[in-house]
Amino acid sequence: MKLGEFSMKSIPESGVVFGPYDEKDLFYIEKSKLYGSLGTGLKTVEFVRRTKTGVLFVEAKTNVPNPENKDSSEEKREKFEEFYTDVPDKFVDSLEIYTAAILKRYGDTSEIGENLSLVDLKDKKLTFALVVTNPAAQIEWLAPIKAELEERLRRWMKIWDIDVVVLNQDLAKRWGLIQNPAD
């Protein structure tokens, strides 16, 4: 492929297939050389995708601890804390890596898509999207998960004017994030 040419890419993750997306609008951060070169201690979402109106930071999980059941046992409390510490860290680290790449803090930033500047992001909405891929996940289950993530990401929501969304498979399909199984 020549410089400036991009193709479509699908991302299999947590039992679903995201995309396909035009690679010029996609930073597959989790599998990127850039992320790998930064060493241990950082966490990332699956991918970052630019749209006409915003930038989505997408994390996929098959199962998510229910905040309403966190105190029913010590084991559930530990899993709850681990999950709700880990997932916000993935988002924040990804936001910082992505922004640093746009600022050209790294030698090779070709994996983030077309050449970007912070001016390109000025009017774009930043959204952290957690996709619960378990086919049994009901819409009613998503509100307490979203509330917990918003509580833990409150500082970054204020600083960056970020939206947090939690989607099940049906909502992710409506958002155009995942393919139907027959696709």
C-alpha cells in the first residue's frame, strides 16, 4: 500500500466483530507497534475511531460486574474494584497516548491514521464507549455501569468534555460499531 492509501479493517474482539472501518480514521491502539514500544505499565482500549463528529475510544468486555451487587461478597467486591479501576485507566491512558501521538511526541505516528493536529479535534466530541458484548446483556443493566464509570472518570469528563456511553450488542449495532453475525 502506498503512502496515503488506506483500506477497510475489521476488529474481532470479545466475541464480536467491530467495523469495518476505514484505516485512515482508525487507531487500533491495542495491537499497535506504538503502544508496544511504550513498555509495561500502560493500558489501552481496543481502538480509537474518528467519525465526522467525534472520536470514539472503544473498550469491549464480555462481562461487567454489576455495581448493584458489589457488596454481596468479598470476591465480588474485589472483582468490582479491579474492573472499575482497570477500565477507566484504559480510557485515560489511551486518550493520553492518542493525544501525544497527534502532538508528534513519538517518531512514527502512521498508525493513528491520517496526519492530524489538535486543531482537527477542536470541534470533535470525545466519547468513551464500553461495549458489553455478552448477548444476554439487557439495556436495563447498562445504567448502573455507566453511572459508576462516570463517577470514576468525572475529572476527565470535566477537563475534556467527554461523554461516557455503555452499549450492549443491540445498541452497538445501532451505533454502527459492530457487524451482525451474518455480515
